[in-house]
Amino acid sequence: ILDEKRRLPPTPTQANLIRVLAACETMGNATNVCSDKTGTLTENRMTVVKLQEGGLFVYAPVAPTAECLALLRPLIDAHGPVKSIVLPSVAVEHKVNAGPFARRFPDAAFYAVDAQYSFPVPLPSRFLGLPSWTQPLPASSSSDSNSASSLPWGDEFEHEVLTVFPGPASAYQDAAFFHRPSKTLVSTDLLG
């Protein structure tokens, strides 16, 4: 499609491809839109699991807004405090919320996949907004991993960290967790 007056192709902001017209109507009601670094719309969900020994396990935390904290409060009252928080991805849309969320629960153990990075300038982890008590998530919960056996969620979860190198000096990580008691797989962007 050409601009009839200028005979130029449309700019990226003018050339929006709409595949489903009803989506425009739905998006008009949105107050927050999450997208990943490619522009793909994401839901950016957080998963909270009640631990068998009491307390809560939080996977892929979202921004600690008043609404989020209000929804979490009854769970804390019923099942105990947030004990563990996991940042399962290196993707910025997850990383940006993890630090502020963790600071709301300073007594919780905080784990992050170990290939966190910044672009275009490589910054130390403390500049990424993650709390000072951040611990690296072991690559696997398999029995041959010494550090995995001491994780606060014990044998309740199995996990594996998938690491992919899509290009030079670039790494992508996503951690998938399997909750044994409920037989539930929890993942972030792995199955998109």
C-alpha cells in the first residue's frame, strides 16, 4: 500500500497488520500491553504455588502493583509467606519486574537463571535491578547436582534450564518447572 500523496511506502507506525478485526476492539480496552523484545504480545503471567511444607513459591513474578499485592495477600494469609521467587528467563519483560517484586518479600529466597545480560552495554547483575541476595538457579534439579538438593522447595519441584545460543554473544534461557504433587508443568516462553 502506498501513500497516495507522497507515493511512499507507509512508515512502521502507519502499517499495522490486523489479522482479526475483533482484536482491535479488545485492544482498545487494554490498560497495559506487554510485548517481548521482538514486539510479540505476551501475557506476562505469574504463577504462585502453595508449598506442601507451608509458604508460597512464586514463578516469573510480575510488577508488584497494589492490585497484584492485594491478590497475593489472601494466599499469604492462608498458606504462609512467600518463601521462594524464581526469575526463569533472561527476557527483559520478566527481568524488569523480578527485582521490584523480590524487594517486597526480602525474606524470600530469590533465584534467577544464570545468563542474565544487558544490551547494548554489558552491565553487572547489580545494575539489572535484581536484589543483592539473588542466587543462580542450578541448571537442573537432577540428583547429580549438589546445589539443586539444597533448594528451598526440596523435592516438590523438578526443573531444567534450557539454554540456547541464537547468535554470537547472545544467550537465551528459560527454566521449566514440574510440580510433582499436581503433575503440572510451569514454563514461561518455552512453549509459545
